[in-house]
Amino acid sequence: MRIVVLAGGIGGARFLRGLMSAAPDADITVIGNTGDDIHLFGLKVCPDLDTVMYTLGGGIHEEQGWGRADETFTVKEELAAYGVGPEWFGLGDRDFATHIVRTQMLGAGYPLSAVTEALCARWQPGVRLLPMTDDRVETHVLIDDPEGEGRKAIHFQEYWVRLRASVPAHAVVPVGADQAKPAPGVLEAIADADVVLFPPSNPVVSVGTILAVPGVREAIADAGVPVVGLSPIVGDAPVRGMADKVLAAVGVESTAAAVAKHYGSGLLDGWLVDTVDAGVVEEVEAAGIRCRAIPLMMTDLKATAAMAAEALALAEEVRG
Ligand code: FO1
């Protein structure tokens, strides 16, 4: 079975682990969000691609969910001693090596898709990991300017990591997305897929950014295969992250039903909500999306594999 998964960072990576356990023989292509990418210290950092690569390749810091295990921060401390920041973004020494290799290859003219393939040759994640695009896309968040009357746009990482999403987001803009082209292999993987899955990743800044690359949403809607998603909202709050803040910015309520309707029946065939949200199943089905309530907490591999198996079962059900 050929499965395409649209993945953000931690939630996407953990879901993929469960999917690989539930469907060990599947041929999985992951289309990774690159809107979180940031240039720091002259280096190109791709947090979501790296989180997937390290998680599936066995190099992730398990408790944190991002960055490398057994990490040290000597380079960061030395940069700080020169007064060179930002200090709010935790790049470790091992992680730095990934960004140096990536930046060197990009500088030599390789596209991000080729660089990602080269990095994965070391990590052997067991999936084909594709960036959504080789073009530069950077998600910016519009906030009230703390130093003035107006508003200002800041990088998504600054909103999330430095400000911890503590102020309202008025708009979320994937800068560059409208001009971006899907990376080589993205549209082909979607056209060849037997099923497309949306993990419980952020519907705005993760899955939403991938869908904002022209051609991707259309390819999924036209593929004629089941598209099944898992709600990142459980009991009216995100399981992790800042989905509630960025959903508000796009005028969507922070509920499992509202997120399903935000994707819409033109895109989504099936939607899994947590058992605490069983009350919304009817509402989602009334919107033309087949819906089931199952436990959606990725507490361990077994629980996550069960979620993935339910997503595949729902896909078969809607396939009819
Ligand atoms: N998240 C944090 O909360 N604090 C950090 O200092 C931080 C550093 C970091 C470095 C490399 C990397 O690949 C990811 C990193 N993340 C950090 C995670 C990241 O900011 C976000 O969780 C994702 O971009 C959202 O998907």
C-alpha cells in the first residue's frame, strides 16, 4: 500500500512511528512542512524535516520531541559570548552539523529535496521524506507591535519559541507559498497514493502550509483516493503546541469538528476525533465527512499504532 502523509513536526513524526508499526510493509511518502524553516547564523534550519528525520532515524531527543539526543550546546554558548544571537532558539552542537551540511549543499546548488535525501541517507528513516517545496517559504505571524500602536509580522519560530504563543495571532502568512512549486516527487506521490493521511499536526501552520503550495491541495482532492485526518484538538484544546492561537487567527474555532469543517468535505473523506469528542461525530458526518471517535492520545507506540490502524480502517471504509 502506498501512503502519503502530510507532516508537521513532533505530532507528525510521532504519528509516523505508529503508522510504520501498524503498516510495516507500506510504502510511505512524507510531505514535510518547510514553512517553519529559519535562517540562523547563516545556516538553513528545517525544524519539521529534521524532527521527522531524527525521530524515525533514532536520533531525536525523546522527551523534548525536537533536536538531538545527548546534545551539548558549546557552539551556542560560544556564539553568545560574542554577543551573537538569537539565544532563544536552542541549536545544539550535533544539530548544528546537520544545518552546516544542508547549507553547504544548498550553496553548491543542490535543491532542498536532494539535500534532504542526502541527509536521510545517514538516518534511514524508513520513509521517503520530501520537502513540500524546494522554494523558500517562511510562515510569519502578525501580532500587535509591543513597541507601538500598529502590528508587526514576526517569524513563526519567534512567535512560538521566543513568545511561546503568549500574544494573539491576528494573521498567519506563509510568505512565498503562492509562488512556490511542489518539490519533485510531491505531486507524483499524491497521484500514485492509495491513501492520504493528515496526522494530528497543526492544521494551520503545518498541514495548512503544505496545502498552501499551489497544486498540492488540488492534487489531493483530485487523486480519487481516501483522505483521512486525525484531530489535533482533543476536548477543545490542542494536544500540544499552539493550534488554538493560530486557528483563531484564521477564524476557526478550536474544536475537533471545526477543524474537520475547515479542511472541508472537498478535501477530507474521513476524520478521527477523540472519544471525549464523540458528541461531534454527527456534526462532522452532517458536513459530509465520515467520522469515528477513538482514543487519540499518542502516549506510546502501541496507542499511536492503534490510531494509525484506525485511520487506515476508516480509509478502507470510505473507499467502499
Ligand atoms: N522548540 C522550542 O520550543 N525551543 C527551541 O529552542 C527549539 C529549537 C529547535 C532547534 C531545532 C529544531 O529542529 C527544532 C527546534 N524547536 C524548538 C522545535 C520547533 O521550533 C517547533 O516545535 C516546530 O517548528 C513546530 O513544528
